[in-house]
Amino acid sequence: MATLSPQDQKRASYLLDAQNKAVALFKAIEPLVRPGVSEKALNKEIYDLGAEYGVRSHWHKRLIRSGPNTLLPFADNPPDRVIEADDIVVVDLGPVFEAYEADFGRTFVLGNDSQKLKLRDALEPVWNTVRDRYREDPDMTGDRLYAIATEEAERAGWVFGAELAGHLVGSFPHERIPNDKIALYVKKGNTDRISSVGKDGLRRHWILEIHLRDPEGRFGGFYEQLLTI
């Protein structure tokens, strides 16, 4: 891989710092994920907690999904649901620290349901496998990376549960750019290379998302973090 310019190194450092702060935030969130609280109430608790960790805003909506709601696309807004004793819960946040975005998602399991625990425990290994395959060919296209994510999900015994497997991340709210729903994402049809530079001449950075779904369609799980740093 080519040596990064000072500007590229600075951007990568900021993005990694934002993710490290998100990791600390999620450790504090975990005890809040509990039976008897609604998704909406938990969302508010997480928002309040974020202020203690330096989160000044979120670049995308805070997503808290439990049970069957974990199967729904990001864009959906299902009715509020109370988290149950043996539930699976997805938390997906886009906190902004200083001027840089993080995008971080994890799955929590309450209780001892063996299949939910199995899915949760499969997420990180699948993510790691997809990352390793990307590193073998960092010039691959977004379309190819999506295909790999789907392949590895199925190889592990699950269904890949989304139309995308990641997206750009940086110092801008990319969700608000309405005219490009292909090149900004790891998905079918994106023939741009992950390694391509942005209009500013700097290296672009990407989030890798793994969406696993129970083959019987009962629940799903989610794991995301920086791919290219």
C-alpha cells in the first residue's frame, strides 16, 4: 500500500480516534440494554449518555431495534417495542466527535437463547473474514466487496440481511447527498474501486457492515466499524 500523505494520515487519525470514542460509548451503553425498556426510551437514554462522551450530534438517526424489528431495513421506522427478557437488540449509531463521523454498530443478546447467541457470536468472525479478503485485494470494487460479504455470511450458515455492506465515512454527512445511492455504498452495481480517492485528492475511507439474518427469518444481527484503517 502506498505511503499516506500527511493530510491522509491526519484524516485517518481523526477517524480512528472517533471510532475509539465510539467503542468507549458502547461499553457504557451495554448496561442500559435491558428487559422492560422500550426502544424509544433506550434511544433517549443513549442520546443523553452520548453528551457525557463528547458526542455533539449524530450524522444518521440512532437505530435501536429488538426482536423482529432487527429484520427491518435501516430506512424503516417500526412502532416502538418493549425489549423482552430473551431478546436480541441491535444498536447502530453515527456519533460525530469534533468534525469527524464515527459509525459503529453492535448486537446484544439478553438471556440464553442459543440461536441468538450463536448469531451474535458469528458477527465479528464474519466481519474479520470479509476484511481479510478485502486486504488481499484493496483495489476491489464496492460490488465485489458486497458479493464477498454475502458469500461469507452464507458460508457461516446465515443469510446476508441487507442491500448494502458498508459506505463511505468522513467529515461530511454523506447520508444527505441524495443523488448518489450507488458509489457511496458497498453494494451491487458500485463499480468504483474502494481504493479510489475523493474529489479532494485524499484517500476515501469506508465502513464495513455485516448484517446476518436467521435462516428462518426470526431475527437478525449487525456489526460495523472502520474497514480501511
